[in-house]
Amino acid sequence: MKSKQMKTEDDDVKEPLKDSARSWVLAARPKTLTGAVVPVMIGLSMAYADQSASTPFHWIPVFLCLLFAFIMQVDANFINDYFDFIHGNDDETRLGPKRACAMGWVSVAKMKQAIAITTVLACVIGLPLIYYGGFEMVAVGLLCVVFCFLYTTHLSYLGLGDLLVLLFFGIVPVCIPYYIELHTMTVPVVVASVACGFVIDTLLVVNNYRDIDNDRRNGKITLIVRIGAKAGRLFYLLLGVIACGMGIIHLSNHHLMTFVLPLVYLLFHIIAYRQMVRIDHGRELNHVLGLTARNMLIYGVTVSIGMLL
């Protein structure tokens, strides 16, 4: 029997009118946008903490980096919605949150148009970053767009999703904003970017853990399919533990609070893990998905506050 909370989060979602504003909001998956803002927030807070009197902080690229990350996340969600639907992955056996194309909230033709619009919009928003970060920003932007498509269409089926999360939700969005502001790179920033990638990857792990049987049937060989459910649960736990442990690097810069505050995240992460073990399988794991998204935001806020303190 589903819990009352699970009904609120999933089953009791009111059906929106086709191609309405609400259906597009649901298609954008607002809860996943924390994964876009958290790494950029960490990179910018580290740049702000490390700036000197001779390197003033520029606020325009702050806005551009955050907006680019938001639009690219929405773009990725639209791409995932569209291609999973046409590949038949979003059928009646799906356990995850409802998807726009599969539910008929958004027409396939309109979703293709939306993908084109959000892709172009992200490129336009990212273009001014060339002024602040140099022409290498073009290569970074192109890689983000290309792998945004490759993830859903090919790489997620090969078990490379976790690696891409580490790269494009950790290393790139933490290091690039820092580089744009200070035009340099440090070991603590790289370590922080990897730790952030581990934290964001917990969301993918929950998704793949919940869908392990469905993915196996559809030939989608995710990392969780490869290592099994039991090891997948342990992997989820270790990602958060290791990420917090990597925070010890900040002690070298005397940023004590940047190491201490994220331990709050670790507490909530362990609670989510225990829920994951208790629920074990089925649609109710969407509750753990919600907890994980919240925990990601807690991690980003605590790391950022620690840097600013």
C-alpha cells in the first residue's frame, strides 16, 4: 500500500491541459533544477572567498552561469522526456514520476520544438561568457550541448551516466565559474567539484535503483544494473560519505566551516539511505528521490555558506 506522502508526491498530480503552461512546468521537472544550481553556487562561492583586492568579483557572469545551468537542465529534461518516450521506455511499467510526452500532457511535435528552443537559448545565454572566460568557453558550451543529447540517446544505455554526472554536474559547473571569475584553478576547487559530482550523482543512483528491473528488460545497462541492487544501495551511501570526507581539503585553506557545515547534509543523507533500504523497491522509492533532491540543496547551501564565512 502506498504511503500518504507518496500519493501526494506522485499519484495525486492533477492532469494538466495538453500543451498548457502547467504541463510545460511539469515537463521541466522543477525538483531537478537543484542539480543545476548547486554546483554553480559552490564554484562561485569559492571564487568569491578566494578573490583578492586586485581581482574584483563580476556579478554579470554569476547571473549568466546560473541561467545557463538552469536552461541546460530544462533542455536535458525535455530531451530525456522525448527520447525515452519514442524509445518506449516510458510505458505502463514505469515506476518514476510521470512524464509529459508519455502522459499526453505535451505533444511530441511541441516537445521537439521546445528542445530546439531551449538548446538555442542556452547557447545565446552562454555566448557572453566568452568576454569573461575567453574563447575556450565555446568549447565548454558545445560539450555541454552535445553530451546533453548523447546521455539520453546512447551513453545512459552503456552505464556511463554516473561518469557524465561527475563531469557535467560536478567538475564543469564548479570549475568553470571559478575560472571565469579568477582565471586560475586550484586543487581545493577541483576536489570540491568532484565531491559535488558525487552528491549530485546520488539522484541518478536512486532513479536507476528504482528502475533496475525496467532498465534490465529494455537493455539499458546502467551502473546499478551492472553491480546489482544491494551494491547499488551501498554505492548511494558511499557517494555522500566520500563527498563529505573530501571536504577535509578545505582545512588546508583554513576554511573550517566548509568542512563542518556539510556534515548536516551527511546526517540527512544517511536518513535517506535508511529509507531506501526500508522501501527496497517499487514506486515508493520516489519518496527517496524527493529526499535526495532536498539533500543536494542542503549540501550546496552548507558548502557555500562555509566558504562565505
